[in-house]
Amino acid sequence: MPDVFILSDYENIKFRQVCQFDDKQLAILIRAALVEFGADRPGFAWQDPELDFMSQAFDVFGRIYYVAAEDEKVLGGGGIAPLIGVDGTCELQKMYFHPSARRQGLGMQLMLKLFEYCLSMGYKRIYLETFTEMVDAQKLYRGLGFFEIDAPLGCTGHGGCDLWFLKELDILQSDQPFDREFKALS
């Protein structure tokens, strides 16, 4: 049975590791989000071959993908994998939620669970790529202590992204509160 955690504020929503049963729903959800934000073209996750078999792609040491599900319905998810070409750094991958599941704190809860995983795996930094149109996601990332960097890192294959963020994981140890911009988003 995959790792399952239930959020006290969301009794019907469970976060668990992705399984084969989720693959089809997750592929549809991610592609719909990419279309919504204009990223259904080369240079974005749209072309990633693992979109149709996320459970297999993330069933590898150093990688994990959690889905948020209400009963059998997948509401979103996000994962971590090593960043190719950058030692000690992992990458946040394919974090998308259905429009009905956004702006409810699920992204923050998922990120906190992913931070725990990163620390347990010994990662020092988390890197992510996004794009200008994903304004709410940028607020979440900044609120969780990510800072924007000037250029991409590693080899992700996502040349269409125009914003890059990094978070030093040792900051997690300091009990710093989330910034005002994030609190305003909730």
C-alpha cells in the first residue's frame, strides 16, 4: 500500500503515492492544465513521454510522485526527481491541480510533504521551472521560500519555461514563517 496521509482540514482528500490506477486520470489532468496555461507545445511537459505512465516513471529510487485524490478522483499531484547534471539538487516535477482543487492550500500541503521526502533523501536544494502565466504557482513557491534565479539549471528538456526557482533545504530547519505574499493567496 502506498504512503497515505490525510489532511485534517480536508477529510475527503488523501495524498498518496501515484499508482498505475492514477495514470490515465493524471495524464488527462496535466495535459488539460498545460492547455489552460498555453503550454501545450514543444519545450514544456506536454511532450514528456512519462505523462502516460507516471506510476512507472516515479517508481525509481530518488523519485516520488504524490497525487491528491478524493475517493477515486485524482485532483492533482506533484513529484520530485534528481536534477540531471546538478549534484545534491532535486527538481519539482509536474505539479498541477484541477481548477476546482486550486487555492485551497492543497499545493502547500503537498509541497511540505515533498520537502520531507527531499530531506530524507539527502537533497540540499529543490529546483523548479515554471512560466509567467502561472501566477498563483509563483506566489506559492515564493511563499515557501523559493527564490527566482537568472538562468535554468541542469538538463530538464523544458526550454519553454521562462522562470526558474531554487530553494535551499537547510532553510527548512529554521522554522521561518511563510511570507505575506503567500498568506494573502490562501
